[in-house]
Amino acid sequence: MQRSQSRRHVLRTLGAGALLLSPLMAVAQAPKALAIDVYKSPTCGCCEGWVKHLRDNGFTVATHDVDDTGVYRKKYGIPERFGSCHTGVIQGYGVEGHVPAADIKKLLAARPKAAGLAVPGMPVGSPGMEYGPRKDPFDVLLVKSDGAASVFSSYNKPST
């Protein structure tokens, strides 16, 4: 009799402990917000549109108004020919221009050996560059450490 009571006591204690710890385990396993630093011109409205797009897609964004974003492109290995109006930095990757949030997440999941992603110029219809119904085609480039690039994703391409 004594043995079955002590077994029940142990099981109750374990069950209560599991119930108390389960919220802590859920918090520990919850995905962390993706933190990105964005270096931009203080007068650029489309940069703010891109920052809003990132925040709407789960990123924590710290913006830094700078006179020259080229310094950050160079530091993170994005050649000037892929330049745009702002440069993001996340987990060691450079993110140049109006790169969709989904592509940044895809980059971080794959972790390729690369400098980062770029959307050269300011294509209408890219995140932060919305202009009515107009959506110009654009490519997101995977920029390699040697400055070469390949298409990572394509958007708004005409159907063939």
C-alpha cells in the first residue's frame, strides 16, 4: 500500500512539474524575431516603405540614417553595380535594395556561402516601391563573395 501511494505521489509531482514547465518550454522554442539593421538616406520615402514591409513580415528593424550607403555595401561585399537606396545587414549578409522579406528568410534558412542578396535599382512593384497596379519585373540576385551574381528569385515576369 505504501509503495503505490509513493508511486502516485511521484507521478503527481512529475505531472505538476511538467505543467509548470510547459509554458517556459514554449517560450524557449518560440522563433526569435529576425533582427536587421537598415542603413538608408534620411530623406528616402521608399526606404521607409521597405522597412514597413519587413516589420509586417516579422522582422525587427533598426534604421540608421547615413549620408553614404555605399560604405555598407562595400563592407558587406555587395558591388556598387548592384546598388540601391538602402542596405540591410542581417546575420552577416548584406541585403541591398527592395528585397522581399520572403527571400531574406529563404537566404537565412539556406545559409549559402554568399555576400547577400540584391535588387539593383528601384523597380516599381517591389516592396516599398508600390505604385498603383503597376508591377515591373525584377530579379533578386544572390551575390557571391567574389562579386558574381545569379538569380535567386524572379517577380512579375510575364507568363509565356
